[in-house]
Amino acid sequence: MKIVYGAMVAGAALWSMTAAAQVPEYGTTVNLAQAKAAIAAGQAEAAKNKWPVAIAVVDNHGFLVAYEKMDGTQNASVQVAIDKAVSAAIYRRSTKVFQDLVAGGGAGTRVMGLRGASVVEGGLPIMVGGKIVGGIGVSGVTSDQDGVVAKAGVDVVK
């Protein structure tokens, strides 16, 4: 009974976040060329700053489309990047939104009970024509630096 109640509370928290801020609809899924372009742009930003990162791109269902890990990236970043990408795609919002909610305490900590929600900056939805086609996740440096690399990736997808 506790598990069901916890899921209901977490679901209610997500619903209230959705009601408070309109989130975009899903579009067609990101294709391989778009995913590779996003990763290349992210890697260029990371290389410019000497940041070793892992970058994952998923479709709007949260399934992996493309992934690369730069030399020197910590091993833990492999799964973290994928988790951030999945979270951004399936919940249709930046993982920083969840990070900020958790940092605020109170009801925001319920986000941690949402299955697949990453509460660390570095995951962004990928948008084309105002609709979500996928998500990008970056891990390897500080969360705000991960966010900069993710932004470089989403900015090239058309």
C-alpha cells in the first residue's frame, strides 16, 4: 500500500508541475543524423573547454539512438548521461527543472520518486517545430557544465 500511495503522490506532484507550466507535445522521433549532429556539437563545445563527457541522445520514447564517450570521461558518466537524456525526453522538461524542485525541498523532493526522473542538470528535450523529438543527456563534469554541452547539442538539431 505504501508503494501505491508513494506513486500516487509522485504522480500528483508531476501533474501539478505540468499544470503550472505547459509542456510541449511529442513530435516524430529524432533520427540518427540529428542525433549524430547533436553529439558532434556537444563534443565540440566540450573539447573547446577541455571537458571529458559522455553524451547520449534518445528518441521521444526514451530509447537510445546514439551515444559517445570522450576519452578520459569517468566510467560512471556512461549511465548518468543516458539517464538524463531519458528523463528529459519522457518528462518533456530539462533535468534542471527537477534539480531545482528537489533543491527547493518540501513537495519538490517527491520528484525523486518518479521512475526515470533525473534530478541533475545536463538533460534537455530536443525540439523540432515546437515538438519534442527526443532528449540529450551529458555527464562528466559539473552539472552546469553538462548543461552547457547539452545546450550546444540541442541548438543544432533542426
